[in-house]
Amino acid sequence: MDIAVFTFNAFAENTYVIYDDSLECAIIDPGCNNFTEQKNLTDFIDSRGLKPRKLVNTHCHIDHVLGNAFVAKEYGLSLLAHKGEKIVLDSCLMVSGMYGISYTPSPDISEYLEEGDYLSFGHTSLQVLFTPGHSPASISFYNKEAGILIAGDVLFQGSIGRTDLPGGNFETLINSIKQKFFVLPDETVVYPGHGPETTVGSEKKYNPFLTT
């Protein structure tokens, strides 16, 4: 299994393409919102001969969904996310206006993902973890064999997701991290929604929000 990361839009959001030797792939949190960013994504997919099979949001804040409409149309994909994120997705047109950014409305969520489900494509299967706190119903994706965790905006290198947006809650977020992430092996590589990758062990040891 391979992971490609693209940093898109004014929020420096991480978009992930996960693929394997079947050449099938999942696109997680597409944040591309201009022609150059869209081309960067499609050029990579074309250059590897990849076949997009899944369009997924860890959560539906505006910076993570700016490319949903483009990816859905380009590859004929429906959107997967947790049902609790629908209210967040529905607010994105208003939020984009507040920030003054261009936004083509995302398709509605067509398939709901919940704790214990698996996101499967090609030879890859990612376990769905329910990790609210930054948003009402954020989900993360874990693969034990590869030792990787796609964390959305739950956990960052040396920090955590903000909890002052609608549906956020600090205590809930901390519980999500400790109960869902910190039970994983320390060497698990964490791929966050913003910033560089880290590991579970490093965040246990050094993250100031989680060491007190």
C-alpha cells in the first residue's frame, strides 16, 4: 500500500490518495479548489495508472470538501462519510461565503461509514474509527498491516484539532485520541489533515495537549 499526499487550498489541507498494486485507489478529503490543484491531483493519478474507487471525507469542514464535486464528476464517484457530518456538509456553502472562497457544492453523502466498518478497495482495507471532537462525527482510517492511520483533523504533530467550531468539544476530542489512537502501536504513522506526519508514540510522549 502506498500513500500520496497533496497540500491544497488556502488552509494548507492534506489530501490523500491511497493505492496498492491493484492500481485501485481511494481519495480522502480532496481539498483541491482551483485548476492547478485539480491538475496536480489528476496528473498523479494518470501517471500511476490509478483507478479511483472511493471518495471519502474524514469530516466535512470546508477545507476538506472543496474538491468533492470535482472528484465526484471526474471519476464518477459517490461520497462516503459519517452520517453525523451531513449537517456540517450542508453548511459549507454558507461557510465558503464567509471566507470568500470559491466552492462548487459537494454531492450529498451517498454511503454512511460508521465505527467498525471497513473502507475496502483493491487489496486494501481500512478500519473505520469514530473519532468526534473536532467535528460532530469525524472518522479516521487505520490499517494494522501497514501501520498507518489517516487521522483527519483529530491529531497533529504536537497539537490537536481545534474544538471551537460548531459541534466541537475538547473533552470529546481528547477521549477520541486516547481511546482510539493511543491504544494503537507506538510505531503507527499518523497522517493528519494538516502538517507533517507523526507517530502515535511521539504524540504520547511529546504532545503538550496529551502529556499532562
